[in-house]
Amino acid sequence: MDTQLDTAPCGYFSLSNKGIIQAVNYTLLQMLNFERDELLNKHIETILSVTNKLFFHTYFTPHIELYGQVDEMYFSLRSKDKQDIPVLLNGIRQERDGISCIDCVAVAIRKRIEHEKDVMQSKLKLEELYTATNEANKQLELLHAEYERKQQELIQINGELESFANTDALTGLKNRRYFRVKLLAAFAEFQQEGTPLSLLIIDIDYFKKINDTYGHPTGDLVLAGLAQLLQETSREQDLAARFGGEEFVIMLPGATADEAVRIAEQYRIAADMAQFGGYKITVSIGAATAVQDDTKESLLEKADQALYASKSNGRNRVTHADEVNGKP
């Protein structure tokens, strides 16, 4: 890296498509209090908090993949001593020697934030002066009331849109997209804190036969009824979601392998004893518990393999991935 770029008055780093830091300038190292060899060939998550890791994967990466660049996206980078450094991040996808990379520039904005606070304080004082007369005060109150009303309407609309985007229309449970976002956050907490994390995949046995024999409206009735049962049986900290078709997933924060099997049996027995519009069903369940080598994808894959074992061994049963892999 040439001297001009290395000492430029802004942070610079270059990422591979997998988020690996390939180059970093001296300015950014000084900003974050790292040595160069502490960041090179490390993942960008090394300098991101849990919240910003989620933000990076949810917004930054999809945006740059779609448009090829990101302009002035607000981030907080994490320094070596765990301090949050607010920056404006600019990124652009480029090719060098036939290899795609992402070049990023980070501009520290701490002074800008302090200036904005001063501006806001000055604005508040100015508003106090305007309220010196009764007429101005009345007008401000009317405007404030109108603003609050419209703000509440906007909050309500945004809340409804967010709920619609995250909810499965048929069952009322959270949908696959929402579940994956929450699983990513829970998995990050598991990796950092070591808190147990398990999940279940639940599949209705012979569901196609229900649709073929009684029609899709009956199938929909069964799906909605099972969703309600799962929601009512779940603990407060659990997350039940529809994963697609007749499959449901349940995330169990804090649950060990033994607890996951016990909870799964509760769901299986409850489904076996229930009736949905006069129809009875059974479910097969696959359970998996995270270990340090897991990713969220491997955890889902282990639960899916356990589900396949349950269905292969006669259905209406619970199988933990440890049984499939021969663990005691």
C-alpha cells in the first residue's frame, strides 16, 4: 500500500467477497487501536459489535451486491478496547487481477455527532424563545399536536407493514425470513456467551394425503390449528415460525440437548392428542443443539437430518441429531 493511501485522513480497508480483510491503512489502525497483523486476513466481524454484524449482513452486503456500491451508510466500528467508533462507511465493488473485492472508506463522525447535539440544543433554546408570547405558544401547540398525530399514524403504518412482512398469512406465526434473522442474532449470542441454543423442525406426517383426500381448505385448517397449538405450548422465550409447506421451526434459547428432546416430546404429544376441525394428525420432529463448530446453516441441517430419521423410523417420534451422529 502506498504511503499516501496508508496515511490518508480517513480509514480504508478492502474486503474479499466473503468479508475477509485483505488490506487496511494506518489511519484505520490508529482509529481502532489495532496492529496491522491483528486485522489482516480476519473477518470484518472482528471490528463489528453483534448489532452491527447483523446490520452488515442484512443491509450493507445485500445493498452492495445489488447496486455495486454503498454511500454514507452509518456504522459503529468496534475498537480493540471494545469502544464503538461511529463512522460513515462508503463501499464499492471492484475487480483487481480478475478477482472481485470491496473497497471501503470509513470517515469518523464523532465530532459531527457532537456538533449536531449542539445544534439541537440551540434549536431547543430558540423554541423556548418563540413560546414567549401566547399566540406563538398556541400555534406551536397546535403544530405539535398535528405532528404527534401524524407521527403516531406513521408509526402504526410502519408497524403494520413490518408485521405483515414478518408474518405468515395463513398461520399467523412468524415467517421463514424473520426466523432466519432471529436465528442469526441468537447464534451470535451463543458464540459469544456460550448460552445453550437448540431448535426443532416439525413436520406433519402424511400431510399430502390430507390435501389429496379432503382438499386444501382442510389442509389449511390443519396447518392453522397446529400453528396455534405450537404457539400456546411454547415457552415465553421460544420462537415458533412456519418454515414452509407443512414444516414448522421452533428456536429454543437456553435449551440443552436433553431439554430440547423433552420440549419436543411435549409438542409431539400435544399434536397427537388434539383434533383440528375433527381431523387428527401426528408430527415428526427433528431436534439439534448448537456446538462451537456449528453455523446457523449447519444447525438447521442437523435438525433436518434428525427429522428425516424420525420419518424414516416410523414417524410420530422425536429424534435428536446426536442420535443420528452416534453421540451418547
